[in-house]
Amino acid sequence: MAAVSAQTVKQLREKTGAGMMDCKKALTASGGDLTKASEWLRQKGIASAEKKVGRTAAEGLVSSYIHTGGRVGVLVEINCETDFVARGEEFQLLARDVAMQIAACPQVEFVSTDHIPEPVKEREKVIEMGRDDLARKPPAIREKIVAGRIGKRLKELALLDQPFIKDTSLSVADRVKQTSGKLGEKVVVRRFARFVLGQGIEVAATDFAAEVAAMGASS
């Protein structure tokens, strides 16, 4: 497959308002054809969604999902521009999908990599720099390897970077953009909380053999 030039990516971006990575993905999927790439972006709902980035999304809803058995629960806030859209089936379906996604991804802690605090990024860097397999690498190469590993790790922590559970050819970000494009409004995943039954509770370990011995001694 022919490489996509930066100039072509720029042209598609100016034409559609879509992000650079989305434009590159569209051109790659369309063999470098600008018209087909534009149609690809429209089908995905990306082109129209990107044009709404600067608008304010202050309406929306808080959706919940409780996994079978009641051991995992999720609350997620998703915003849009109008209450009318928030009450619609399409928006509510997105909210349920995102809540289910969070329940299925225990490693996810943040909405996006932009939401990850610097102390967390620094912690990951310290961990990666201390890996045994990098000990004998030259500093420049070590830094490059660590940067790649950190980038991968941060994406693992970010909800929007996860493959969408109902269609792994899409990311969660793509799923949100599709809905934004269909509804004609800016749509934003703002925050979420994941609850796991018993998480954080210290449970005393039981020495079964000692317990049986004690029962025998008292009989």
C-alpha cells in the first residue's frame, strides 16, 4: 500500500475538519483518494464531529451499568449540547455502551491520556527506566524505548483509546465521534467511576488447619 503524504493529509484535514490521525487512517483505507477518504470520514461520523470541538457541551446524562451478579458497577457522565439530544435513544445507547466498556476494562483509570496527571506519567517512567532489559542500553536508545513503552502504557489506562467492545475495528473515541456526527452535536465523555464489590476492604486470612486444630482441642 502506497504511503500517504503529509500534504494529502493536510488537504483532507482542511476539507473535512477531521483530526490528523483520522485523516491518515481514512486516506490509508481509501488508497490515498481524497474523495473516497472524505466519504469514509462521513460514514464514520468523524468529519462532522470534529467541527464541533470548540462548542460547549453542558447537557447530557449520568448513566449506570451493573454487571451480572452485582459485583461490578459503573457510573459515567456523558455531555452533549442540548437536553433534547440527551433524552434521545441514540445518545442513551452511547451512554450504556460506554458504561459497559468501563465495566469490561478494569485497567482503565482515566477518560483520555490528556487526563492522566503528571505524577502518574513520572511514576510510569521510573518503572520503565528501571527495567533490567534496558540496563546496558545506551542512554539515547533507552530513552526512546522508554518513551514508546510509556505511550503504550498510558493508552492502556485511557478509556477513549480502548478498542470498542462491540466493534473492535473502532476505538471508544471513534464510537463517540460517530454519535456526535449522527446527532449534530458535540459529545464528550466527562468522567466515570468504577465500583468493584469488596475493593479496598482488608479481609483477615483464615488458617483453616489451625482452625480445625483449635476445634479439636476444645471438644
